[in-house]
Amino acid sequence: MGQTLRVTVNGEARSDEVEPRLLLVHYLRETCGLTGTHVGCDTSQCGACTVLLDGAAVKSCNMLALQADGAEITTIEGLAPEGGLHPLQTAFWENHGLQCGYCTPGFIMAAAALLAENHDPSDEEIGRGLEGNLCRCTGYVNIRKAVKAAALAMREGAAAPIGG
Amino acid sequence: MIPAAFQYSKAGSVKEAVAQLREAGPEAKVIAGGQSLIPLLRLRLSQPSHLVDVNGVRELDYVHPEGDLLRVGAMTRHSTLVRSELVQRHLPLLAEMAAQVGDPQIRARGTLGGVFAHADAAGDYPTLAVMLDATIVTDRRRVAARDFFQHLFTTALADDELVCEVVFPMAPGPHRYIKFRRRLYDWAIVGAAVQKLDSGWRVGLTHVGPTAVRAAAVESRLQAGASFTEAAGAAADGLEPPSDARASADYRRHLAQVLTRRALEQAA
């Protein structure tokens, strides 16, 4: 038996009939077709399914889709304008912040929430900020490097003169 | 892993939530932040007939100082407690605990009231509530923390009763919570909390039994002038901790003593 879910996903207002037991991650992947949000552990530990809910990083496997009613959701697909890359995406690429890439969308979304609050995080703050995300191949060193590089790029971007 | 089917309704107020619970019957459950409940639904360890969602009950999201008490609304999220200047000023141990709950994503959703209603043996706030003699306020009554927690996942709440507020005494003095765990976002294998009040030390332990424990033997040794090391030696007195995949009962007894000593040393 469906109930109506009204939600904005990556800037697009949607209205869908969903079953109460549908998890937000499955709504995003199967109903919206946004498969950049991954199901990793399925036990709310790994953070691969992290998305932004009204700006806060949350695990989309640990929420009912209906609980997002009225909210704005950003997934990895909506982080940068079509065809472009967000500074975090560029930094993960340039710093080799991934090997298999499965955990990457979750890390980038969690890092986006961290950098929105803290424009210049220390190594320790990056570690604490990303403690809800697991990577089984890189060992985190390059992930930390990537987040630092993105923070720097975003600070420089913000400081650049308009049209400069 | 897909939860079993259930009915779902949203409540906008305490009154509505209680009415919906009453109408839905004894197999209904409240969902607040859902950070413990949804994993249980997915594993089908919990199969409620109906979920009443209280995330829209804004009237329960607050931190109010009142005299020498700090009243915290049940829908206050962990991330709010971490940042709250009122909590940091009047009961910094609560903020310190909140910062150690789960991970940032879980703290963004999980709520204070949810921790009390869920009553996991490894929950952090129940330890603070029991050691400081906090009061749990529901839609119909006030219950002392020591009477509220009855057993594993079992509280004094009736099927249609809602946790609305927890009232803590203010305690701005020396304090520390040490949560021993293998990974940052894990539940405590054992936790030790200490808080200095004008009347002396209060000491609480997490996950050394089915409910949070106040380490009265440690408190009375401190009162009698024992050193931190001597006093902490009594932390395992009378405990019957669980043995599980993470730690044996003996190891938990050992941790209770070591963590209590460290918490006292770090707080003072």
C-alpha cells in the first residue's frame, strides 16, 4: 500500500507513491535511477550510501524513504552541475583517493558535509568527520590528502575575484 | 535486507503520537531517529505492525535550563547536543557522550529520547541518567532513571507511552566519559563515566550488565578518602557482565576497573 512521498532530489521536485518499508537508498537507486549511491554493508556501518539530507550527511540505508518527505536530498550525481566535477571529485581523482571506488560516493558526500562546516580541517578533524565511512582498499591516507586538497581548492575558489 | 511490511503514520504532536499508538495497538512502535530501529527492522528482529514517526514533533526538540536542572527534549538529536552551548555549560559530560555516539551520520539523525526508549545495554546516556539520578518525563508521568531501565531493551514504558523529556541535574564540574571500543563508531564494549558534584563523585558504567550501573562502591570509597586507584578497584564489585563476541565477562570486569581509574585521573 503506497503513501505519497514529496521530496527534492538534486534540485528536482518529485512526488512518488512508495511503500512505508522502502528504504531511502532503494528509493534513490530504484525509483529515481540514481545508482551513484551505493549499498555497501547493508548494516548501517560502512557509509557507502551517504547522502545529504537538508545539508547533513546521513546513511540512506538507515532511513525510510517516507522520512525524507519534504526534505532536500543531494546525491553524488547532484554535487556538481551536469558535466562538471565538484572540487572533492577532482581531488579524489588527482590524489588517488580510491582504488576500487565503491566507497567513494559515500566518502565524498560525508566530506562535503564536513567541509561545509569546517573550511580547513586538520588531519584529526578529517578522521573524526569521516569515521562513519569505511574503505577496504586505500588505507585512508590518500582520502585524507584528497579532502585537504579539496578544502584548499574550495577556499581558493571562494577567495577568487568574480570573473577572475 | 528489506524490512517486513508495516503501516506508517506521522505525528505532529505528542498528543497525536499517543493517539496513533493507541489506535494502532500493542504491536505498534515509535520511530524517532531510527538509527537503532531500522537495522533491527532490516534484520527482521523487530516486526512492528505500525510505525508512528515522531520526527515531526518539533515541540520535543529543545534544551532548557531551569534552576539547577537541565531539561532536554526527547527529539533533540545527538549532533545538537554536541553543539549546544547550554549543554556544554551546564552538563558538559552529556555533550562529551553525545560526541562519542556512533558517527557523524548517525549523530545527525539519532535522538536522546530514542536512546532511552530503545534501552540498549551499551547505550551511553542511560549511564549518565542513572548515575546522576535523572528523571524521564513521559506523556503521562515522571519516572526515576533507576526505575525506568528494567532489563535489556526493556523499560517501564507502556505500549502507548512516549518519552518526552529527560531532566538532568546541572553538573558543570570535572567529568570524563571513556568509551572502550574497537572501532570509533562501535557501541561501547565497556564505558566508564565520572562526574564530580559538590557532594562528591558520581560514577557510572556502560555495558557491564543488562542496564546501566551506578558504581556505588567506587563512590563510597572515594568519599572515604581512597585514592583513585584504590577506589576504581571496586568498580567490578557485584557486576555480572555479559560475555559476547567482543569481550568475555572477565575482560569486562577488568575494563570497568581500568576505565574508571583512567576517567577519574583524566577528570580531576
